[in-house]
Amino acid sequence: MKNDLLLTNALLVLGKEVIRGHLRVQDGVITEIGQGGSAVAGAIDLGGDYLLPGLVEVHTDNLERHVMPRPKVIFPMLGAVMAHDAEIASVGITTVLDAIGVGDPYGDGFRARDQSALLDVLDQMQAAGVLKADHLIHVRCELPAPNARELFEPFAEHPRLRLISLMDHTPGQRQWTNLDHAKTYYTGKKGWSDAVWEREVALAPQRQAEHAEPNRAWFADFARRHSVALATHDDTTIAHVDEARALGAGMSEFPTTLAAAQHAHRLGLCTVAGAPNVLRGGSHSGNVSALDLARAGVLDALSSDYVPSSLLQSAWLLRRDAGFSLPEALAVVSRRPALACGLADRGEIGLGLRGDLVRVREVVGQPVVCEVFVRGRRVA
């Protein structure tokens, strides 16, 4: 039979338990899960390693890092996607929503550029059969930017579009409520002088008033009409979360306070925090700790954000430091983010689901990826 994969002698991390057993994938779909080993000829012995569901990444800026590896240095899209795809697959991510930022209020950044070349590259690589992970698109819309809608247009009708998030990085609110943290970021990463910082802070309220509200309404309406998942970004207050719910958002990405995360969780929004936050023990922006959200029972999903390897590592830390079982921890980086984006066919080891699998060996208490399979095909 085509694409017949049989794995045996593995610790299978299922939805609610871990069992020592075997698993079969046929034509890309899991068709058999059983206790104990399998004596069928051709079975691959995993030697007692863990077998996990493929990780699902809903928000990563990693592609941007490969497209622009140095400030103002733009790398060809094909090479950037090849490097990004290989890196993503190597750490166990089998489905990735490449986060594309559209709109730059300051007009001179990477997100002020047309990035639609990505779509052709992904389609061509898929047609050639060389993509390792399954790539979808998450468009991050910077609401105060006058060019956000224009830069979004090439992605609007593409079948890879899976998620739209609404962002407003105006200094003094949401992620940047603490202006000292904001100044450190903008003067450090963007190289702004103190004078430029002061000028931009003064102009921010005008930009927000002129563009943010019209863009927010337009993108939310687009998501509703086209059945695209919608997320809000950096919710800080109860009012932010209520606004997200009213807009039709199903996800609250990186809530900056415990109160916002609790309210989002109560309302049924999927709360997404950063895996680097888990590894670092806190937010680089001075916001709420993801581990505190986990301990409070309001962490639904994690994103690797800017460090792909952090996604799997964070699941192990949820088990060690937040009292999660291994199946509960893996759901945070696989099944829950998948469902939040309408991807019900993956994110868990179960009959009839995609054969997206990760073989992991624990070394010094940490997970190390040994093999990765997408639809039963070994890709890393």
C-alpha cells in the first residue's frame, strides 16, 4: 500500500494518556493504534522513544528573520523559505502559520514592503514536493498603519490564508504600556535616536485615531465574510477582551495581564502565550508570565513566536513547573492551536487524523527531536 508507515515500541502520547505501543499510518492518515509491540515485517522500532503529535505553530516571525537576516539586508524569498522550512521541521513543527506583518506606521520597516512573493514560492515548492512542513498564512495587520489594507490585498483570496490578527503597537498601550520597555525596544531594534522616539510617541495618537478604528472594523468584517479565524493581539484590559469578542475573534494572542487572560478564557477565546516567555520565566516586554497563566488554568495554547525550538521545550516545562500531564502539555502546542484555526484533522494522535508525528528522546530531562513525519512521510 502507498505510504504505509508502521512504528513500534514507542511511548505514544495520546490525547489523555501515554501508552507503550505501536502505530500505523496509511496514505497519510493514522489507521491503527495499539498497545504493545508489533511483529509485522517492516515495522520501525523506536526503542522506547516518545512519539508525539506534530506541533502546530500559529504565530511565528521566524520567516522574517530569514528574509531579513540583518537590518536592511533582504534575502531572496526562495532561500529564506527553504531555511525557515528546514528549521521549523527540525524542531517538530509539522504545521506552521507563517506570520506576515502588513503595515508599518513609520513607513520604513520590513512590514512596509510587499511580501506577496512568499505565496508563489510556497506554491512552487509544494508543487515540487520539497516543502517539509505544511505552511499556512497568518496575516498580522498593524491597525494604525495607513498601508495595512493595501499590503494585505495579495493574501486576501489565497487558500493558505488561515488567520488574521489585529495589532496595535502604539507606544503607551497594550504590549507597550510601559514606555520605558517600549523605548528600549525601539531605540535598540530600530535604532531610533531619543529625538525620533519622542517625535513618534507624539504622533502616535493621531495615527491611531485616523487609521486604527477603520482598519479594525474592515479586517474583522473581512474575516467574518471569508470564514477566516480572527485573533486580537496584546489584550491588556477587560475592555480589550470584550472588544475582541464583539469583533468575532476566537483567539487572544499574548494577553499582557492575568486579568485579560482570565476574561478571555471565560468568554471562550483561545488564549495564546509565547513559548519563549515560558523558557525565560517571563515576558521580554515586562508583561504577565506565561507560567503564571498556566498555573491559573487560563493558558490554552503556546506559540514559538521568535524561537522555533521553544515550542517543544515549553511543553516539557509545563509538565515540570506548572503541573501539566504530558498529554495536557502537548495539547497546548498541538491540538488546541490546531482547533483554534479550524484544523480539526491534526494536532493529536488519533484514528483518522493526519499522520503528523514527532519522535522525541529525553536527554538530561529535555526533549530532543530524532525524527519528524508529515502525513507519514519522513521529513526530518
